Amino acid sequence: MGYMWQQHKRVIGLELGGLQLGGVISPSIGNLSFLISLDLSNNSFGGTIPQEVGKLFRLEYLYMSSNVLRRGMPTSLSNCSRLLDLGGGVPSELGSIPTTLANISTLQELRMEFNSLTGSIPPSFGKQQNMQTLALHANYFGSYSDGDFQFFNALSYCTHLLSLSVGSNRLGGGLPSSIANMSTNLTELSPGGNHISGIVPRDIGNLIHLQTLQLYGNLLMSEKIPSSIGNFTQLVKLYLSNSSFEGVIPPSLDISCNSLIGSCQAKSQNLNSSLPKHIGQQEHIGTLFEGVIPPSLGKYIRGLVGLKRVDLSNNISGSIPGYFSSFRLLEYLNQSNNNFEGRVPTKAKFQNSSIVSVYGNNNLCGGIKDLKLKPCF
């Protein structure tokens, strides 16, 4: 069932999301000149977005994701000068971002993720000084070339920016040093899954309120993790997997007060296995290495008796550590898709198959019956 809100007998809100509606969006939508909120998401509307949407100059919230609209966003959308939230995504196959979108100075939320958008990310976003969320991940932005990240320079003018997600695109080249000039209010920075080369600017530590940093999947990166990330005292999620960082995990990264999920995930055969000495209060830990668990690292993990979630699915070999059976608070232990071998422990937490996962290890044996492993001889 859809909803319509009225005020003084004028329609100010129209919520038609998820009603399995089809056809085209009627140009007469422009006659609802008092409309403040329009939700047409999760339907099967086709055709184009009518230029008449630009007549909705009182519009503040527009949601049109998960449709089959094509050809591009209407340039007239820039006439919606009160627009605060272009959220929940926009329809797929809309080409590139129109430069006129930057004329909506009131825009606070812009979400265009999981589309087929191409071209460059326009530096004109720097004009939108009220922007708080810019989500452009999972598109085809960039050309795998140097300079693809130059829009970062302009975003330093977005002093209210809280979340920037541009991962899983085709952005290449290095991260500009201007990354350090972005809003200190920024809590999420996610350029992972691109083709970043070079080094991480050392002054990235200026972003002191970061809670999420995703640099995963940038295979061309081959440098030390900058020690300045130790300034991220509010960090909750740090993703470094499938990168080529070398050296040590900075001791300044005191994560004892946080719950890192995906914790420092790194393809870290080149990373020193020593961890910050105050790691003992961790509740969640992810994969920090490939190959056999180094004795020095095993020593640290053994002391993390407060762990609730452990994910060690990352091509690890050797035997399954038996010390996890003594972790009283453990709720999740994922050791799947590795090269573990030998006997699976059967004590304490290993007696519960709803907690322990070991599938994808062809050389394991024993364990409880629910794990359906071959017997040990």
C-alpha cells in the first residue's frame, strides 16, 4: 500500500516504493509543485526520468533506486534547490553524473551506489559544502589512470562530510596528499577495491574521527602502514586485505578500546606479526596473515580470552589451535576455506557446530559428528 501526505489539501509526500509498479513516470508528476518527499524506489518503472521533476522546487527527498530507468538524470534536477537527500541510490544505466547536480547547494545525502555510472567523479562536488554522505561505490568511475582521485582536492571544501565511499570502481593512481585536508568530522573513508598505487599519505592521521577505513584490494600498494593511523582512536573497522603493505603494524594503533571487525585484515605475509601490546581487550578479530600461524602471533591470540567472534578464513595452514576451546565468551569461530590439517579438537566450544565452522579444509579429520569430517586414523 502506498502513502500520500497532505497539508492544507496539497500533496506534500508520495511514497510508492516497493509496490511493483511499472510503466513510465508520468510528466504530470511536475504538477505536484508542493511535493516535499517522493519515493518511487523498488518498482519496475522504465523509460526516462521526466524533465518535469525539475519543477518540484520544494522537493527535499527523492528516492528512485531499483527501477529500470535509463538515459541519464535530467539536467532540470538542479532546479530542485531545496533537495537534501538523493538517497537510496538512483536507477541503473544512467551514464555519467551531470555536472549541474553540483548546483544543488543544499544537498546533504547523495547515494548512487551499485549502478552503471561511468566517467570521472566531478570535482564540482566541492561546491556542496553541506554534503554529509557521498556514496558512489560499485560503479565504473575512473579509467585506471593517474589523476582519477583528484576530486579529493575539491572535497576538502565539504567541511560537513561524514562518509565518503568510492570503493569498487576503476579509480587509479595515487591518493593525493589533500586527503589530509578533508573534514575532520569524517567517520568513514572507503576507497578500497580500486587500483590505488603509491603510498598512503602520512598525514591521513589528521582524520582523527575515522571509524571505518577501507583500503582493501589495492594490489599496487607496497608501502608501510603509516604510523599516523594511530591517531584514529575511534576506529572500529580497518580493512587492508589484498594489498601489499610491508613492515609492522604500527604500535601506535591502540585498538584495545575498540571492536575491530575485519580487524586489520591484511594479506600480511610481508607484515611483522607483532600486534599492539594493548590488544587484550579485543572482542572481534579477523585474519591477519596467510600460511602457518607464527608462534609470536599465536601467543597474542591465546591471550585474547574475551574474544566473541573469530574469523580465520584466509588460506591458513597447520593445525587448528586448541586454545580456542578455553574462550568462554566465544560465539563464532570461522576456520573455513583454509589448509588446516590433522585432528579437530572436541572440547568445550568445539562441541557446538553452530559456533564452529571448518568446511573447506580437505585434510581435517575427527571432531564432533555434526561437522561430518572423515575419521582420524
